[in-house]
Amino acid sequence: MLERLRGPGLGGWSEDPLWGTFYDWSVEHPRAGGAVWKAGIGSDLRLLYAAAAEIGRQPAGSAVLDVPSGGGVALRGLRPGQGIRYVAADIAQSMLDRTMESARERGLADQVEPRLADVGELPFADGEFDLVVSFTGLHCFPDPQRAVLEMGRVTHAGGVLTGSALLNDTGLRTLPIRTVGRFAGLLGPSATRAQVRDWMAQAGFTDVTLRMSGAIGYFRGIKDASADLIDGG
Ligand SMILES: C[S@@+](CC[C@H](N)C(=O)[O-])C[C@H]1O[C@@H](n2cnc3c(N)ncnc32)[C@H](O)[C@@H]1O
């Protein structure tokens, strides 16, 4: 059924859908794209940039995972010469190419390592990253709970997971977008606010905050430092 309803150019993310180009344009244009965000989902795009700024506060030697990196909007937070390892992961090679193009334009390519990866099965070690960012991603994943648990697994004890998602319990305004997105194979089941909080707790995060801006929820939590002790016996 879903397969039959997919139109030309609309396939899944790994097929470089037209929507990917439009979405990417919207997040990279604060004025015009910001107006589209406000009108479409009632959300303030500047909050995405503000959340990405946490990347710029990481000390030299830190490791940051950006999943899904998409066109690389989170690179706005990274500073030239910051001296961190920045892994940009996405399931679509075309999106990783855009991330690297953006990294080169911003003079950041020496710090950015592109990795083709599925968020549900991240090819990284437990606790490999000090900061994991996942902007506008959870609602695109087929299994968002698994994604949160995986991102939690690769977050270092005391590290941070921060991200955003188009959530389900946000009224009828976004129902058409969410419905069409699911039919087109671009959106997954997403989550409610309560589910995001539950999954963050299951993944070992404390001090979880969830701030709404229109239909987009911005979540942030700190990986419980005692989680490693429990896992390690
Ligand atoms: C709406 S874009 C968001 C990208 C970026 N974080 C941003 O805020 O602009 C969603 C991205 O999720 C990626 N994606 C979809 N499913 C994925 C999966 N299972 N694992 C990793 N990335 C995935 C897509 O390729 C796409 O680049």
C-alpha cells in the first residue's frame, strides 16, 4: 500500500528524495525558511540553531556525533579550529555529501568525519561520544525508540544527548504533513512527548528537558554517570 502511494522522486531518504532538497533549503535560510517553518509547523527555526550552538561549547579533544546530519545544519555550531572529532552520520550518501560540502564552505572539513550509518544500529562503541545531536530526526526513523536507545548507548557517562522532532501529540495542524510524510516513506511513527521522556529515561538520561516550539519538541538529557557503573557491575 505505502509502496504504491510513493510518487516519483519521493522515495525513502536513501533514495535522495526531492523533499530532502527542499527541507535542506528551508533550514539553511533563516528568513525564508524560518517563515516556512512558522507557517507550516508553527515552530521557531532559531531554536534549532540555538540547540546546535552546544557543539561550539565542547572543549578541544571532545567527540561529537551528529545523527542524522542531513545537509549539515548542525555544523553552524562547530567552530573552525575547535579541535574536536565531529562524526556526521546519515543513512543517505547524498545527505552526507551535502554535509561535507557545507563543512568545506565553512572551513570545517578537517574536523568532520562522514559515516554512512543507520541510527538503529550505530557502528560506534559504547560511550564513544561526549555529545550526540539529533536534530529533526526522530520522526524520520522507522523505530524512534530504538534510535534513542542506540544514541544513548554511544553517549559517554556524563555526556549529553540533545535533539528535536516533530511530535505526534501536537494537534491537528501537522496531521496532513505527518500523514503524507508517512505515505511517502519519509516519516516514521514518531512519538509523543511522554514517549520521548520515557525513552530518554530508558536510555539512561537524567535531567531531561523537553521544550515545545509549535509541533517540534527540543529534548536534552545528561547520561547518568552511574549508568556505566551499573552496566559494568
Ligand atoms: C529531516 S532530515 C534532518 C537532518 C538534519 N539533522 C537537520 O536538522 O537538517 C532527516 C534525515 O534523517 C536521515 N535518516 C532517515 N532515516 C535514517 C536512519 N535510519 N538512520 C540515519 N539517518 C536517517 C535522512 O537521510 C535525512 O538526512
